[in-house]
Amino acid sequence: MTSSSSRVWPGASPTELNGVRVLIVEDSWEVGVGLKSLLETWGADIVGPVATTDDAMRLVSERAPDVALVDVNLRNGEKSYSLIDRLHEQGTHIVVISGYADVRLAKGKVAAILQKPIQEELLLASLRPTRTE
């Protein structure tokens, strides 16, 4: 996991995502590849995209991400709530992405819920962990 000193804080430029490891869990190939391309231009180290919680769990067990972009509704009706729980328990900064406006998660479990199509400035802002001092 990347040390907290290399994480991106509010007010940083997009190129300061360098070294931030981002897991993308998205069942739409077009959305996943688009997110990967965008985040790579911002300097992030991308894992995925993957379309199932099993694939995501395998990647997480190999090396925990700093940030996870997770769609709630995955392939074949699968929901990602168990993955979100595991990532939260590991202290991963989680941003939920969804095509639905009514996503409900326990307060404090995720940093943001972004509705598709995602605005780039909101995505970048959501990837920045809140500084705690």
C-alpha cells in the first residue's frame, strides 16, 4: 500500500495521482477502459478493470489498493456490497460508481457515490482521501 505521504490531498493537481494504486471494479467494458485511461493520464497506478467481486478479491489479496472505484451492480446481477465491506475493513478509500441514483450504503463506509456518467472534476475530487490530523 502506498504511504500516506504520497497520497493526493485536496487542492492537488491531477498529475499528483502518481503512485496512487486504484482498483476499478466495473462490469461495463467501455466504462472500465475509459476510467482506466483517464486515471492513467492523471498518473494513477491502475489495477483492473475487473467485472466481478471474485476477480476484485483476488487482486486485493495480492496487493491492497489505496483507492477503489466500485460499481454496485455487476455482471449477472451480482452486487458488490461484500467487496465494499472488505475494502472498508482494510481501510481502502472507496468511491462507488453507479448508474442508479438510489444507492444506499452505511454512513462512513464510502468516500463518495458518483452517478454515471461521471464528471471528471467530481471523480478527481473523490479520489483524494480526506486528510486527518
